[in-house]
Amino acid sequence: MNLASRASRLVVQISLMIALLGVGTFSVVHPYLSDDEDLYKQGRIDEVVSQGPVTVQSIEWKLDSLKVYTAILNEDGEAIDLAAPAGSTYVLATLTVTPRKGLQLDDRGFSCEAKLHDSKGNIWEDTQATGYPLPTFCGDDDHPFTMDKPGKVAKVYVVPKSDVPNLIGLTVEDFYIHRRVLITP
């Protein structure tokens, strides 16, 4: 066997080995990279917007303010008891929400959930602050919503004081199409 024949045979073997290694790597990694539902469950954020407006699941969201307080006051100026642990503070998000076509308004209300995030991966759900001047959920009988008409809503979060500098914004999501949007202040 001559030298040229050996060289061409070696090139073919190396090419075949690289091709098989590529196919094997693709076969192992592909399910993890392309499984949209798993990535969504792991907390993937699809879009980041500054204040908004952004429409998610037929609701238009706009973040008006995100402020930190030591107490949340009711309509009479008295502190609302939210049973917060020691060392906690309150984060108040004021939002303008507009129900759009495609959203079902039950008794002129709907479900509107926004979660507070920090840069370390912590997530907080809102707390009901009964007596606050703005509704704290989108199904309040005293503050009904109308299709295509903006309304104000407040979201109150109980957060450890140490995490306040790391807060980055609120997420709203559409579970059905696996879309999560971060709204930053």
C-alpha cells in the first residue's frame, strides 16, 4: 500500500469519526435545548421591556412605579397588617392593566398575576392588602374593569430588606404558549 492510499484512508476515517461524534452530541443535547416546556418551567424569560406597555395573554401591562416602603397604609392612613416576618419590607408595584379582545371578563374582573424577581433568582408572589386605595387584584367588585379600558392595580410584595437592592422587575406570563416577559422599572 502506498503513502497516498494510507493518507486518503486516514482522512476518511477521521471525517467519519467527526461526523459520528457530531451526530452523537446533537442526539444527546437536542432534547434539552429544544424542549420549550422544560425551559419555561426552569424560569426562562423570553423578553425584557422597560415599563411597557406589553401585551401578554390578552392583557396589556404597563409598570407605573415600583417603590419600597416600611408600611403600607389603607384609605384612612393606618398601616395594613400583612403579617410580614421581621426584617421584611414592602415593595409596591403600581400597574396600568388593560384587558384586550380575547380575554374573558368574569363579573367585570379577570386574573392578573405578576411576580417580583431579583437578580439572584428569587421570586415573590403578591400579597393581598385589603383596604389599600387601589385594587390589589383584577377582580375587585369595587373597581370593575371594562374591555379595552385601562385600569390601575397595585401589587404588594413582602421582601427581605437584604434583597431590595437586587430587585429587577416584575414578570407576567402566558402559560399556554410558554412566554414570560420581565417588565423593568
